[in-house]
Amino acid sequence: IILENDLEQSLDNDQIRLFYQPKIDIRSGEIVGLEALVRWQHPLLGMIPPLEFIPLAEKSGFIIPLEQWVLRTACAQVKTWEQEGRQVVPVAVNVSQIHLMKPDIFQSIMSTIHELDFDTQLLELEITESAMMHNEDHVISILNDLRRAGISVSMDDFGTGYSSLSYLQSLPIGCLKIDRSFVRKITTDTDSRAIAEMIISMAKQLGLTIVAEGVETEEQVALLKEIQCYNAQGFYYSKPVSADEITSIYL
Ligand code: G
Ligand code: G
Ligand code: MN
Ligand code: NA
């Protein structure tokens, strides 16, 4: 209960931070994108990871202002990098199922974009496979609006949500992110490897790009290259870090 009240105040109290994790092209080692990940800097409890407060925020509805703040902050950061003359890459923000279901989500995103005069080509939304499986007609229509506006959508945690192939084909998405539960076992478990290979060949058929999540070892990188998955994100390259660290390391 205490945590919940604190959470509602966290934005006003300037306790929410945004970290960024790079997405890397395995072949060149170049950065190709960033994922924005939220953190709660609690005055007494220290840094609280999202897994502990996102569910709470989803229950209370606070997730909506929180994710609106994430979108604004991430876009403003990329805009700043651009104005400083740095090389910029697209930034991805996570959108929860509750936010996705909000009837005016598209208008709300576009109003932030316009306010910041932000290039939609530099924005990506990550939506989990399971969130996309609720109210399919609504999801398809929002995704179509986003695509027309130049904003691409990635399916996050792919492989965990059992979406049907026909639904996948009907979704206007640009990218599948292979869930890290498969990537973790990719070099040791033949089933995980087989699943990853199947996802990759299917993505190719559907014209989607692929990102492997949770890449931690050189062996995983080598195997991903072998099975032709060329984008990766994970501790092997970098954990999520502050904007300042992204600036000094990558941009
Ligand atoms: O940052 P970390 O690696 O601890 O993230 C844990 C989980 O929290 C991930 O599944 C990530 O997608 C999720 N997460 C981080 N930021 C956000 C956000 O802004 N919105 C939602 N819905 N999930 C987020
Ligand atoms: O579900 P989503 O892809 O949004 O999750 C991002 C989460 O994954 C964050 O909590 C981030 O800290 C975590 N993460 C990122 N890279 C790795 C990794 O290589 N290994 C593990 N175990 N977690 C990772
Ligand atoms: Mn994500
Ligand atoms: Na994920």
C-alpha cells in the first residue's frame, strides 16, 4: 500500500529514471537502436527494477502517465543528441497492454511527437506478444495508424505468447524480438535452437527484422550469426545504462 502511494507520486517527485540498452548489429558491432527502460529511484529503497513496480502501475492505471513520460523523455533525449550533432539511432519504448487498449493512444502519441517536432522514423514501440493478443481488431487498427505515421512496432518477448501464424501475418509490425528464454539455452539445448531457427526463417518469410534478446555470451553471438540472426541486445554488449553513458560510449 505504501509503495502504491509512493508510486503515484514518483513522477512528481522526480524519482523515475530512464536507462537505455543498445541493440547491436552482430556483424559490424555498430549500434542500430536503443531500448528505453524505466527505473524507480526510491528515496529509501534505492533503485527498484521495473518487474517490481510495473505490475503495480498496471493495476492502478499509473502505467499510462508513466509510459507517456517515458515516450516524451526518450524522444526528447534523441532530439537532444540530434541537436548536438551526434549520430542518432531509433529509440524503442515499451507499451503495456493497458496503454495499448486506451482508445486515444494514437492521438496521444502523435501529440507528443508534434510537440517535440520529433521524426517518427526514430521511434519504435515494443509490445509483447501477449499484449497484442487481446482485442485483435483494436490492435490491428492502432498498428495501422502507427505504421501510416511512420512509427514501427516490434513484437516483444516473441515465442512466449502463442500467437497464431495467421494473426502474425495480419499484423503490421516490423520486427520480432526473440524472447531471451530461448536465447539463454540456444547453445546448449537443441529445442531452443530449433525454435530460434524457426522464428528466424518465419520472420524472413514475413519480411520482418529480428532481434535476439538477452544475449550474454560470445558463443551465443557466434551461433546467432550462423543461423542468420544479425541483431542482438543483451549483457554481452551492454546492460541498460544512463543516457550519459550511451553518449560517451556509443554516440
Ligand atoms: O529494465 P529491465 O531489464 O529490468 O526490465 C524488466 C522488464 O520491465 C522488461 O520486461 C521490460 O520490458 C519492462 N519495462 C521496462 N520499462 C518499461 C516500460 O516503460 N513499460 C513497460 N510496460 N514495461 C517496461
Ligand atoms: O522484456 P524486455 O525485452 O523489455 O526486457 C528487457 C529486460 O531484460 C530488462 O530487464 C533488462 O535488464 C533485461 N536484460 C537485458 N539484457 C539481458 C541479458 O543479457 N540477460 C538477462 N538475464 N537479462 C537481460
Ligand atoms: Mn522490450
Ligand atoms: Na523482452
